[in-house]
Amino acid sequence: MERLDFLRLAAATRDARRQWQCPRHLADVSEAALLDVDEALPSEAKEIAATLFDYLCDIVDISADASFSDKLAYNKEMGATLKSPEAFRASVYSAIRSTKMVGAFWTDKTPMPIMIGYLTVIPSNRSLTEIMVPRGLS
């Protein structure tokens, strides 16, 4: 039975066929990010995941002002960084969701479209086909 407060999104790896689904392109298409690391991972993998998360959040923050050549460089660096968790038997998955949001304290309650990128790092002995994400935004 599916929980009503969560949505199922297709999970993609760094080898995704559709380039925009690949984790290294997450910053290009996302305006916000939700990040998760599995507690079962060794501390070294968690440290790499934290670095990856920080980098992704930084790129999402500056993406609107970055030039195309800068974005290409960011994507290359992100691609290289995505290989790092493999050394610690960890795999990186991503998903993208298009939705609308309204701020609780906005005077204009017109819903604003937003793309949210989800990134999760799990032990490589497991695999994901879907990522469960919160339905509501807070």
C-alpha cells in the first residue's frame, strides 16, 4: 500500500540514458534539492556524500547566473565527484520532480513552478528503481 504523503519518482544513476536525469545534471534543472545518505554507509562514504551534497547545493544556488562554459565545467567536475563513492561501495541515485509551491506567508498566493532534485547515496549492494519523496513542501 502506497503512503499518500509520499510520491514515487523514477531513480536514475550517473549512467542514465536521458542526460537530464543523470545526477551530474541535477544542478542544471533543479531550483531546490533534497539530499539523503544511508546510515549503513561507512564514514568515508558519508564524507564524500556530504561534499557532493554541498557542491550540488552551491551549484543550484549559482546556476541561474553561470555561463554555459561554467556549467559545462561544473558538470564535468560533478561527474568526476560522482565516481568517488564507488570506492567505498556506495551508489548515487537521483530523481527530479516538477511541482508548484505557495509560501505560507506570501501575500500573492499564486503557485510558483519549481523543479526539485533529489539525490540519495546508498550501499552499492542495494539498488533503487524509485525514490520515495515527500508529497508536500515545507
